Amino acid sequence: MAPPAQSQRSPSPSQPSGKGEVSDLKMQLRQLAGSRAPGTDDSKRDLFKKVISYMTVGIDVSSVFSEMVMCSATSDIVLKKMCYLYVGNYAKYNPDLALLTINFLQRDCKDEDPMIRGLALRSLCSLRVPNLVEYLVGPLGAGLKDGNSYVRMVASVGVLKLYHISPSTCLDADFPALLKHLMLNDPDAQVVANCLSALQEIWGLEASSSEEAVREREALISKPIIYFLLNRIKEFSEWAQCTILELVSKYAPPDSNEIFDIMNLLEDRLQHANGAVVLATIKLFLQLTLSMTDVHQQVYERIKAPLLTLVSSGSPEQSYAVLSHLHLLVMRAPMLFASDYKHLYCQYNEPFYVKKLKLEMLTAVANESNTYEIVTELCEYAANVDIPIARESIRAVGKIALQQYDVNAIVDRLLQFLEMEKDYVTAETLVLVKDLLRKYPQWSHDCIAVIGNISSNNVQEPKAKAALIWMLGEYAQDMQDAPYALEGLIDDWEDEISPEVRLHLLTAVMKCFFRRPPETQKALGAALAAGLADMHQDVHDRALFYYRLLQHNVSVANSVVNPIKQAVSVFADTQSSEIKDRIFDEFNSLSVLYQKPSYMFTDKEHQGPEDLGNLSIGAEPADDILPAQRVEANDKDLLLSTTEKEESRAHVNNDSAYNAPAFDNSLSQLSVPQTQGDLVSLGPTYTQQPSSTIDDIFGLGLPVTASAPSPAPPLLKLKTKPVLDPTAFQQKWRQLPVSVSQEGSITPQGVAAMTTPQALLRHMQAHDIHCIASGGKSPNFKFFFFAQKADDPSNFLVECIINSSTCTAQLKIKADDQTATQAFVTLFQSALSNFGMA
């Protein structure tokens, strides 16, 4: 019988031309099932390739299952492999179909070709159908005793697969004992490695419920087995060597002689070409010598060369992995790596993440003998066209300056950066100069002479602007134009987005006022008025604090704002020593790359705040909350893809008990103290004076003693029980533009109540604003709210991300009726700011 002609209906194997394509495949496979004509296997290959390609792109071809099984009766190993791939894909989800494969797989397990025996056994164990485990025991037992090492290797892994399907069946068949015998007696190293991996996992999982399993697990790290594996370690593959080295790291040698024996036995593993083997060996050496200080230091010296060799060879990804481990060691013993600093210089073709790590290490190894060379190299990077690297290099120079005693040349280099007239260079340098002045106040004269020539209009980055403002306030007596520069910044208060800058500006103006009162009186009045009217809670509170402090006692205010300062000796480390030790204990793992212990990225309660996508969509509401409409699973992409850029920024009135004063340019003609000494001497005059005295001096007119006016009734009336279909919510969110995007605030009492997010949902529902989805982890919580106007079906959609650590809420609001948006913003902000106040 000649093979049938190939169908020409589909130009591409991955794009069937019609609904009958799979039916055509089924018919052609059925025709070839019993054929022995020449060329049949070639025709089967073409058809099998089509079936596999359809399966790969997600087309359901389970209807040809029986035909594929019938066509597998061949000695062609390529056809066997494709058939096993097909069967393994569909058997797990179609247990009834899997029964059809048992006979031919068991038959192939007895084939003369060891490759087919191994492939059939692997496919049989990969079916993962609990009802078929009885058919696995016989082939697995025969496979463990097979004369071919490939079959034994597959069978040893198959035992582990059987254990995961049915642990009792695996243990009753006494397969772990067979694995142990095979591990200790098999001549093939890969079989030994597979048996070891299977036994480790089986006994590790059984140890929680069986004392025998605990004893067997401890037996794996006994001296005879450890030495048996170490003596054969050169026979194993790279990954098997890593498994053995990980096992040896759990072994505790009884004396130092045995430690040296193990290290001598593994000395040549440090020269291995595979980075994983080298790192596993280094981890073992470091752990073995932790209690031997001198030897531990010698281990550091010994492992430097292998690590530096691995860094300079291989892909950037491998270099980064090795550098991360080298970085950990450098941070623990920087002096041991100080002479090798040139190996840490950046290469032009290295990616940013490798260069950044090298810069951190250069900072750590800098000392009196190499600081000049390292700083010179870093200054070259500062002029780099790669802006992120230029920024990192400037920060590195500053860190070196903060940890050295002789900083003359370094300060000069930093001040030269300000002459480069590049915005990002100026910004980074200003931040570093501020930190330098906090530690080395004696350098203030040289630094201020240069800083005074910088216009605040040329500094746009918030951190840099905050640093410049800090210097203007701290050294106002040395900078001639300090009051006028601060006054210009206050005039631009409404245009300043960053709360950090506004906070620094308030403090700087206060400091400047006590040093140069006449020139700063107007600026301080404007700053206090703007701060009290600010919608950001921290800015408002600080302005109110300064106002009350001045009202209480000017002398006390001076001592609070301008206390006697001591130079900062050590800046706080971002990581505790306990965390660093924990990372060191997890050497040669992802913990080193992430620079955090494993529990911080594996345990749910320690996952990072950036994970806002785990929203509770359609969750059952509390009993006392009206049930919101459920959002189906396919709507989740809506809640995860709402990252539109801010299209507008709107300000709303602060719902504080204190009214924000209006700024009045006409200042009172009352006499103002001329010097700081006058302020101190006149302190009692201001003590407990009526608020009008301070108000008149600074032009505020703030009646703080007056009771807060009762809130006006809301201009917008919302529907108590709005109805919004989930599909409509999704469509509206995608189609409507962002009407308002702004930062709101939540009170500390509200943050305290956020321990149970349902409390916020109940509170907002009381204001006729309903939650449709919520999620996130502390300190970030994400909510989606909706509301409807009472008089028409107009909808308001809100995305609210609350940061409990900063008491802020990022709001994005979309509305059908744009004219009512501002009224809804006011209502929403009022409801949010009152949360927790009851």
C-alpha cells in the first residue's frame, strides 16, 4: 500500500487552513497505522510534525490520540520521541486517554534498543495519573536493574516521579533501598548522582513524619558516604558535582585534620571551568573554616584568583553572578582585596548592572594607599556619556570621601564636578557636598564659595534642590544671597511638586531668619502661609509646628531650629549586620544576587511593596458591607495595567481643622529684631503673646484659636446603591481619560485602622463610594472604587494606592461627567482624610 499524498491545504504547519485540517490528519494517520510500505515512516514523520506543531501553538489535537498510539508501532526512534511527547502532554489532562498508552509503553520498556527502553520508561513515569501507578512499579524495578546505564539513570529519576504521584506505592515497593544500593555500587557516575538527588528529596519530605526517614537522611551525610562521593567527584558532571558539594557542606568534620583533608581533596575544583562548581567549592571552604580565623583569611586569599578569573571570562550574566559573590566577600573583608582594585575597573563594553556592582566594590576597597588611583578612575567615569554610570561614579567618589580621613584632593575633585555644567553631575554633586559638610564642617568655607554661584533655577532634581536649600539655610551667614535665593524659591512654591523640597524650604527659611532676620522676615511669612495651605500633610504639619513654636517663644524656636550640632561620624548602613550574616550563610544562592535573605523574597509576608498586582478581585465582602459587583478573572488585566501617566494635577482644599491663611504682601511696620542676639534677649517678650503679634510680624492673620468652621454640605450627591457591570467597568476604565491624577493624604489614625483594609471599604461605603477590587501588602495597598451620581447614571472610577509609611494616597480619577469631577474629588478626599477619625 503506497503512502497517501500529502494534503496541500495548509501552507504553514502552525496555521491550519480550516476546521477539517485536524480531521484530515486523523484520517491520514489512520491510513498509515498498519502500513509497512516503503516510505511510510517518512510520511508519518511529516504528519507527526504537524500534530506537534499544532499542539505547541495551543490547538487541540487530542482527537488523534488513538491514531498516534497506533502509529507508534515502529522502530524509528524519532517517531517514538514525537509520540512520547504528544502522549505526555495529553495524558495528564485526559486520564481516560492515558489508558490507551499503557500497553505500548510497557511493551517499549522491554525493547531491545536501550534508548527506546529509557524513553518509554521516562514517558511512562511522566504520565502523572494516580490511577495508573500500579503499572509503573514493574517497569521501574526492571529499569533499576537494567544493564544499560541510560535506562538506570532514567529509572532512578522515575522513582522520584512515582513518589510525588503516590508516596505509599514508592515506599511499599522499597524503591529507596534500591536507590541507595545503586548509589553505592553503580559504576556510572550519572546514575549515582540521580540516585543521590532522588534520595535527598524523598527522605527530606518524609522526615517530618518518619523517624526512619530522619535516620536515612542523616546517613546520607555520614563520613563513609561523603568520602565515597568525594573520591569519585571528578567522574561526575558539573551539576552533579554541585549537588555533592552542597551535600558535603552539611557535613560537620570532627577535627581540623579532616577539614584539611577535604579541602586538599577539592583544591583542584577551584580551577574548574564551570562557575557553579567554583562557587560551590568556595562556599564549602568558607563554611569549613569559619571557626578557624587564620585559615579563613587564607581561604579568602586563595579564592581571589579563581573568582577574578571567572569575572573576566564568560557572559555578562555570569560575570554579574560571580561579581555579586565577590561583592559579598569584599564587604566582609575589604582589606584583603585592596591590592586587586584594578581588576574592578569598568570596561567600556560591560552592561550597566556589572559596572554598578564594580563601582560599589571600588568604594569598599578604597584605602589610604589606593584612594588617589581609584578616585582618578572614577572621575573619568563622571564625564562618561552613559549618564547612569556618571551618576554612580560621582556617588562612589562621595562615599570614598566620607570614609577617608585625608579628603583634601577628593573635595577638590567634587567641587570641580560643579564646573562641568551638566545638570545630572551638578545634582549628584550637591547631594554629596551636603553629606560632606555634615561630616567635615571645616570644609564649609571652600564649598560654600562654589555653591553660592549655583542658581537654584538650574537645579531641578528634588534631592539636589533639597540639598542646595539645606546649605542655603545652614550657612546663610556665609552666603550673601541666601535670603533672596530662598525668597525666589518660595515664590515658586505652587510649582514645586516634591514635598521633600517644600519641607527643606520651610526649615531653611527658619534657620535663615534667626541668622539674618530683617532680610528673611518677608520670606518666612510667605513660607509659613504657603506651608499651612499646603495639601501635603507633612508640609502642613511642619509649617503649623513652626508657627506655634514662634508664637510660644522665639528663643526656644531658635534653639530647636539651630541647635549646637556635632559632626556626623558614621552614616547609617542600609543593612544590618544580622542581614549580612544571613546572606553570607546562603552563599551560592539567589540571596547573594538579590542582596537579601531568601525569606524576604520567598515568604509572602516579606514580599516587596512593588507587588501591587495581587489584588483581591471579586472576593467575598464582609457581612456588613454591601456586596460589590464581582470582577471576573479575565478582567484582572484591567487592574494590573492602569499605569497611565499623569495627565493633570489638581489641588484640593486641605481638610484640616486649621484654616490656611491668605498671603498678604503688606507687612506690619512693627519693629523686628535685627540680630540673633536681639532675638534671644527679646525672647520673654514673645512668650505666650497673642497670636496676632506673630501674625502681624509675618503678615499671616491666622486665627488658630478660632474653632474650625462646620463643613459645607457636599455639592455632589451620590447614589447609595450604585450598580456597575464588571464589563462596563473594564471598558470605561480603558476608554475614559484620566480626569484627575494627584497625591492625597490619609491621617495616622487612618493608617492605624488599615490593619484591616475592610475598615476602609466600610468607611468609604458610608460615603456612597464602593470598592470593586483591593489588594497589595503593607506598606502599599491598592483599591479600585466606583460611585454614581444620584440624579443620573454618570460614573466615577477611582484608582487609589495608599502608602501607609508616608500617609499618602496616589489618586487617579476618571468620570463620565467631566464637569462634576472636581466636586467628586473634594468629596472623595474629604472621606479619605476623615478615615480613622471616628
